[in-house]
Amino acid sequence: MRILKTHTALLIWRIVLLYMVLMALRVIFYFYNEALIGPLPTDEKWSLLRGALQFDTVSLLYTNAVFILLALFPLRIRERGWWQSLMYWYYVVANGVLVVGLNIADAIYFRYTQKRFSAEEIFFADNDNTLQLIFKFATENWYLILIGVALIMVLALGYRRRIKPQALLTNGWAYVVSTATLLVAIGLAIGGIRGGFTKMTRPITLSNATLYTADNARATMLLSNPFCVLRTIGSSGKIHYERYFDDETLRSLYTPEHFPTENTSATELTGRNVVIFILESFSAEHSALLRPDLYADKEQKGYTPFLDSLMRQSYTFYNMYSNGKRSIQALPAVWSSIPSFKSPFVLMPQAMAETRALPRILGEKGYETMFFCGSDNGSMGFGAYARSVGIENLYSREDYEKAHGTEDFDGYWGIWDEEFLNYMGEVLSEQKQPFFSTMFTLSSHHPFVVPARYEGVFSDGLTANHRCVQYVDEAFRKFFARYENEEWFRNTVFVFVADHVSSEKFSEEFRRSPADYQIFGFMYAPDSALFGEHRQVVSQIDIMPTLLGLMGNSEPYFAFGRDVFGEFSQTPMAVNYDNNLFQAITQDYVVQFDEKSITAIYALDDIAHENNLVGKVDVATIENSLKALIQSYYSRIEQKNYLVDNNNNPNKEE
């Protein structure tokens, strides 16, 4: 048939052939490493297939973007013999090396490292013997090399080079259709590379594999190359950092390994449900309770009346700081007590290593684990990280719309917070206790809109976000009014924490550090003694250790933060990475460090940063603590080690 010989039909066949080869490579990968990966659960097979197709699509598009352009180029030159030869050799060589070659190497390499071949091996081979080992292992596994050669021959012979492409239409219409086809192909390619077509979708990264399986080995099996190599270029290759201290000195100054003793005073919270609300863009600036000084001369006293009233009944952190300025940095900080510095931790391939984050620790104690976010399933990388830290059940826009229809989409990000909060309450009301649940709110975000029924209800405020902040505050008021008398509600510890400050600020102070990191943070536990004001500096990474302490945990755990009720030896400070500088926020100062030396020290009341106190005040203890945290952080990432070595336990019986 003529239609089967058109440029478009031949391109589709060649892409389908690549999908078949990629799937064959994954089958080879699995059987070669079956002892490490284990059997594939029957109930996961369709999920694994979907994940495999997604990563194969990205690898295929990364490798063949130029080939697709050559095939669909809407000019007569593509009919020439030399053009067709160029396409053929590009297809065979590029896919032979980047698809077949790299994925065969992956099968061998994984057995020894439990990771995929990435930019770390490609660009830093001169620093170790990784490439030499790969060639050695390839020699030992000669039969895999033969299979690889056979698959390249399949590509070469299956290309159908002898078929001369024919146009379905003639004259000018042929090129109109070709141009339209090219534009459609570009759109599909962009969506394929990003992993979706919605505005909430971020380009997929390695951790997205955990959306399809919670098992790290099976998640790694889903990945493919050249995706892994290209996705790790530039941001996460070899880790470079300063070694300020020897190992013994480093441990004496700082360690992320925690060895608590039994906390009998916290037994009243043991076994309680845990619900964490991560509030989009909730700056402390929004609250007249947290920052009364900003509202002394204002007619409207803040924009969170309900949450302010709730904080008066809670244990409230008046100096809570975020560890980053992006939503994707908040999740590892809150769930895993792991901050992000130069690169978001979630986007680093080292994040795929085993961790025992808060959800997994509680899951091992019998808790059901859930994550609620009203955006599309898989958007923004949230669900992927949730699965990687042990959260079993994800609830998204799709789940809400199955239960309540499609009328509550905000048109931009997801389901309105009021409706999605209510939906979460419905799910929790039917949930077996104890459970761990997190909800990430969405509505207090650009483009700063509220549901039509609230138009004119809330004041415009002082920033574009204040109407949305008032709406979210009202959504929580209604959520509490509906569920506060439920048995599960009375048996829950609620944690409220913002992901970062809002982009919209009205005070000069919140345009600079440290205030541009100051956020909401408090814990509410009905019918408990958890009540009071905490005026010391805390940050998002302190939430996990503090919760574990409150719930009576006595098992060792890994966290870069501290239990604010049980660990007093560390200098209270919040650490983040701002404008290419590490920054420590303490009760008195903001200290900035360029990895070599302290470059600036500002008193907290020096809002404009006019008086640099370097050389005028002693911050040696802060400097050593900051250096020790940085060195410990990067050494752990380099080793991909986020577990506790019980040999270091000072409480261990000899």
C-alpha cells in the first residue's frame, strides 16, 4: 500500500522497532539481574509496563530528536539519496551506541553497583576505574555483547532502507501536510520528554520510577538509557566538597545519626495518627500572630485568622524557617530531614538510595501511609518522592474526580483546596488507624485566583496572594468544623508547615534573608499537653526528629535535623543555600559562608544588611557547626548512605 511507504509511516515503523528493542533490552536486564531484583509482583506488572514505556519514550526521544526532524523535514531535499543515507546511519549508529550499547552495559553494571549507568561514569571516568571495569565485565559476559550486536543488526535490517519514501499527496499539499505533521511531532516529543502535557508536569527525573513501584531495585529496572546519562549531566555527577575535619572530629561536631533513648514523657502521643499539611507559600508575614510587628499600623490584622486561633491552641514555632525556596525541596526536608543545597535533593540520582524516612519508619510500625495532592498524578515530582520514602497510597486530582466529578478543577494547578481537604477528610474517616497522611495545598499560588463563589468575600490585602491565603485559611476552618469531633481527628497529631515563603511580599524585611525563609510551623494535638510557644530557631528538617521524639521513638534513625524537645547540644540554627552561599540563621545572626570562609554576618535586626559584622563578633562555634553539617551532608550523598550504623550507637550494650 502506498500509505505504508510514506515518510510518516516509515518513521512510525522505525520508532515502533526501537520500542521493541528497548523492551527486549529491559527483559535482558531483568533476567541478568533477577537475583537482585526478585520476582515481579503480579499486581504490579501493568504498572511496571507503563513505567517502562514512559522511560523508553524519553530515551527514544533524547536519542532520535534529530532523526525525527530529518524524517519530517518539509522540503524536497529529504527525497535525495544522500539525505536518506544520512538518516539511516544516524539511526543505526546513534541507537546502536546510546540505546543498545548503554543498556547492555547497564545490565552488567547494575549487578555490581545497583545503579544505572549515568553521567557520573561518563564524565568522571578519569577519576576512577569505572570504564575499565565495564569493559572487563563486558569481556567476561561476551554473550551479552553478542546479543547487543544482534539487536543492532535488527535495527539495521528492520529499518527498511530499500523502500523509497513516497508522498501520499502531490504538489503543494504534500508540504503543507508535512509541515503540519512536523509541528504535531514536535508537540508530542515535548510532552514525551517532559512526561506529560499539563502545566503542572515537570520534566521527569530518575525518582519518577518510584511512581510505578515502591521497590528500589524494580524502580531502577524501569529506567533506561540514554535517559539516565543525559538527565544527570550538570547537576549530579561527581560530588565535590571541602573536607574540613577528620572523621573523628567531624563526628564530635555533628552527625546525622540519632540514637534516642526511650522518652516516657511522650507516651501519650504514641500510636496517634499523624497528618502533615504542607502549605503552599505560607510566609510568616501572612500572620499577625507570628509577626505582630508588621501589623501594628495596619487596619487588617493579618490574613490567617483561623490558623492564628489554632496556633494559640498548639505548640507553635515562632521562628520556623524553610530549608529552601522551591516546593520540591520541602518534601525531603519534612519527610526525610534531608535539606537541599546546590541541587534539589530529589533531583539527584543519589536520592534513589535507600532511606528510612518518617513515612517508612511509621509504616514499619503498622501505619497506613498516604499522600494527598490535588494536582495531576505524577506532577511536580511529588508522588515519585512520596513512593520512594515509603508512602503506599497516592491521592491526586484523578482520584478526586472519580469520586466528585470534574467541576472543582481550579483551571491551573489542581482541585481547589477546600474541596480537596474535604475529600482527604472523607478518606481518613474510612481509614484504618493508625495512619500517616500528608496533604500539599495548592491554591495559594500564582495566578492567585479563588473560586467564583468567594469573589468579593475576602479583602484584596497587601499582596496579590492575600486573597488566596484567606481562602486557604477559610478552607481549614471548614475542614476543622466538619471533622473535629470525629474519633480519628481527636487521635491525630496535626503538623502545619509551609513549603517556602510566598513570592509576593509587602514588607521590606521579607525581601532579604533571613525573613525570606520565615514560614508557618506548628503542631496541634487535640486532648493532649502539646501546647506552648517555641522561640528558638527551627527549620523543616527538625520536624521528623521532633515528631519521632514526641511519639516515643527509641530506635536509631537518620536525620540532619534535631528533636527540639530532646536534643539540646546542637546550636539551634536553620541552614539553607542562598545566592551561591551557605547560610546559617541563628537567634542573633544570619551567617553567610562561601565554603572557604565566612563572608558576611548580619544581626537579625539589620534588615537592609548594612553592617557586616565579620571580624567584629565571634561566630566560631556556628562556623564549625555549619562546616560539619556541609561535610557530613555531601559525604553521605557521595556514599549514597542515609542509614544509621548501629556500631556508632553510644547506647549499645557491650
